[in-house]
Amino acid sequence: MIDVQRLAVLREVARHGSFNRAALALHCTPSAVSQQIAALERGLGAPAVERSTRGVTLTDAGRLLVEAADSIAAELADTQRRIEQLTAERTALTIATFASGGRRLLPSALSGFVADHPEVELTVLEAEPEESLPGVREGRADLALAYHFEGPPPARPGDRSGLDWTPLGEDPLRVVLPRGHPAAARYRQRPEPLHLAELADQRWVLGCRKSASQLAGYADLVGVELRISCTATDYDFAQSLVRAGVGIALIPEIGLIPEIGVAPEIGPTPDTGPASHPELTALPLAEPSPRRHLGLALSRRRRGPAAVLAEELASRLLGRTELAAPP
């Protein structure tokens, strides 16, 4: 019989990559962690980890055990939450969202939901996907508004993620620059997406480390070396630096400040009208341009009143999004 407590210790070792860091998280000594793992391996009859001077990595058996530990932890968290709801006077619903999605996509869906369900105790958590998706899987949130870049989605039917992922739309990254910039003038004369080579001599202000990584990959594809002036953690801050003349930026479309006119892939730049910023514009990049793929994550173990409410809110979000449809 596999000891569940020892599984929990292995899970922390896998999460932190070493006995020492796992011991800090578990409030015990590294020796105690090592003893628990050794006992687990003796009972299993196979090694669960490989030890080296660089840390600890899981064996194939260890990966299977951690998957089981994740499932057990998620089931226990979900059970605990449902027990708490049995005695609660109001149904609790927790939504996790990344900041720009919460600002642009969530409020319109929430306004009607809150009006229709005044009895619901609503909590909104700001969290990036690497935190929000495990939160849904482990029962800390009922619904996550999240994203991924290129590659497979966070969950697919039949996998072991414990999640159901519904695509919400695409969020292309745009080049934000002053309206007087030569590239903006070129676009007004010839409204075609910009090539990164046209911006090879520019300094960049990045509003997120993930967009920095995407831009770096895009630059490698076209053979451009980036010159970075600032890597921030806030898109509004990055755009304020563009306005100040520090550099140009790569910003997801839903992260643009509301007054910026978004230029179409082909067509004239929106220089006039209520959606036009007097100083900045956002222009498309030529393919293969970076973009975020947005979606909603629900737990496959969902059940009870909170699950029904989470599904309703997900439907409202799907019905109200202004994003481009996923391919």
C-alpha cells in the first residue's frame, strides 16, 4: 500500500526540485524528507527520484506517483470545499484571471451574473496561468480565465490535466509606437503589417516577461537582435514609457490602453474617432506574428452548486468576448 503522506512529500520534492527546498515548504528537515522518500521507494520496490549534485529529478515511477498525488490533493481540496459549502449560508464562487483579461473581458460578463445571483459569495483572484490552472485543478478556484502562447493548450480531452479547456479567442500582440514614428507613417502610406526587420534599430519596452520571450523568439526567426530598454510587469506602465519616448512596445491587444486605435491587418490606421489616442498607435506584425490563445478552464471533477454557477459564467464569457475566434 502506498503511503499518502509520503506521496505528499514526494509532490513537494517534485515541485521544488530538491530535498532542502521541499523541507522548507514542509517545515521539517532535509533528513526527514530524505527518509520519507527512501521509505516510499522501499515500499514501491523502485526508485522514485534520481539524486545528483544539481538537485533531484523524478524517475518514470516518480512521475506516475506525483500524478497520483496531484489527483489525491485535488480530490481532497474539492471535498473540503464542498463540505464547507454544506454549512455555508451562501454559495461561494472563485474566479482566477490574469490582469488584462480581468480588466477587459470579465466585467461585462460579471455585471449580469452578479445581478442575477445576489446570493453568490464571489471572489476574484488575479493570477497568471501557471498559478490559476493548478488552482482550478486543486479546488482553489472554480473557473480560470487564462492563456497560452504557441503549442498545445493547457488541457486536452483524455489527458491527465484534470481540466476542461474551452478556447475563447486569439489575442494578437501589437507593436505600440508614437504616431509620429517612421513605421507609423509608412503604415499610413502602405497599410500592411510591419516586419520586425523594419524595427531592427529600435529600443524596446516590454510590459511582461512572457511577451519578452515571445518577441525574442520572433526576433530569432527573422535574424534581428533586440535592444531592450525596460522589461516591466505592467502593460500600462510600458505604454506610458512609449509615450515618454523611451522605446516601442509589444503589447497584447486586450492589454492596450483603451484610447489606442488598433490598426487592422490591412487597411487604414484609425487616426480619428473616439478610440484614437493622440500620441500612440498599435500596428500589426507580419506573420508568423506572436499571439496569445485565450481560454477558460474548469475542473473535470466539478460538481455541486458552484460548478453550475461556474459553467454559467463561462457561457456568459463565451457569449460576450470580442476576441477573434480561435482557428
